[in-house]
Amino acid sequence: DLHTPDRDTAMAFYTPLFGWRAVDMEQGAGTMLQLPGYGDHLAATVDPGIHERQASAPPGFADVIGGLLITAPGEPTRWHVTFTVADRDDSAATAERLGATIVTSCDDLWTKNALVRDPQGAEFTVSQFTPPDGDW
């Protein structure tokens, strides 16, 4: 996810560079960064069931490559990496067993997430897709 104070400047850079588009989710749930056609690429290569698994997700969800979050004044601009995992709890337990710290863990409408800090201090998120209809 891109954390930035200036959405317009960020998109003026990333849209021509990568073809990404920013799509606001309903009810202020955030901004998705999409690469049109990415879900079809995944379906044709490494994830043939992606469209069926995400049938109840917002339109274009399979094309999402990340999110865009507006930072607070003084907060640094940065990228935060999220890895999709089959089981958040299992992945978090494995990370802990290997020396990581679980900073936070939360469930939301579409995902179960854990913020992980590795033994050297780098942070990343593990995220399990859990649609509200349970059909995944």
C-alpha cells in the first residue's frame, strides 16, 4: 500500500508508469490501486479460481495490486508490503516461531490481517481474504 499525503501527485506518477488507476471504495472504505486486466492475467496463469472466489468482492477487486492511504501531516511517505496468505493465523504463528513479533492483528469485512515485525525490525502485513458471504 502506498502511504502518501498527495493522491493526485502519486497517481500522476504511477498511472503513466504502470497503468494503475485509483478507485475509491464505497462508504469511505479506502482507495484501491488497480491494474486493469491483472485479475484476468492471474486467472490465466497462477490463480484460475480468482474470479469465482472473489465473486462477492467489489467490482475490479481481482485487479487490485494495492491500496492508497492518505498520510497525516508529518507522517512519512512510504510503501507497505502486504502478502496474501491462505491462513493468517498459521502464517502469523510461523513468523513468531521464526523470531518475528505480531504487532497487531485484526479482522475486517473482507480480510483477516496481521502486522508482522521481523527480527531486524522490518514490518509487513499478512492478509487472508475472507469475504462476508464466506464463499472463498
